[in-house]
Amino acid sequence: MPSAATKTIIYVVDDDQGVLGSLRFLLETDGFTVRTFRSGPALLDSIDDHPADCIVIDYKMPGMNGIDLSSRLRERGVRTPIVIITGYPDETITSRAAAAGVSHVVLKPHLEDSLISQIRRALQDSDAAV
């Protein structure tokens, strides 16, 4: 986790502009710096130039879903913690996410209640791994 003197940078990937705006507001209200992306390829095009402390990725997106994007990031050597958000409470998503190197999955109906805590847990987990 960054020092207290720097803000934690969170990348958010979702194809829904309204959801991106809501997540930006939620996370910035909690003190995070947020950068948003409308697709997996958009994130992949800029991930090397601007490091993030945590990446929040929607599961269901056209073209490349959140699990596929997570796998691509891991293949590139990106070790940034990832939180998958989904509106589809499917038990296989958690196991597929784990196989892609993601240990944090949040259901969209509970975003306000648990997204911040999952991001903080992901950041702590990554600190413990160092």
C-alpha cells in the first residue's frame, strides 16, 4: 500500500459509463485516486505507462470479460491486486477468478457495502506477499 503521503491509485474497468461514474464517486469519496477504462483493451493499452495500486474489473463486458482481462494482465506480469465485480452470483466465477490470479470477488448489489473493504483487503494481501 502506498505511504500516507501518496494517494492509492485505483483503476476501474467497466463498459457501463453510469457504473464507472458511480464507482469513481464512491472511491474518490473514500480518498482514492481513480482512473477509469471502458474496456479491457483500453486498460491493456495503458497499464504499463501508469501503475495502479489496485484494479477493479467488471466481470461481464463485451469482447473480453473480467476473468479474461485478469488472465491477460497476469500473463504480462502485472501483480497488482485485482477485485472482480459482478452482478451474476455464479459460484464458478470465484473459482475461475482464482485460476486467473484474482482472490477478491464482489457482487454488484453489495458494492457500497463491500467494495471498499475488498480493495483494502486486496491491498493488505499484496503488502503481506512482499
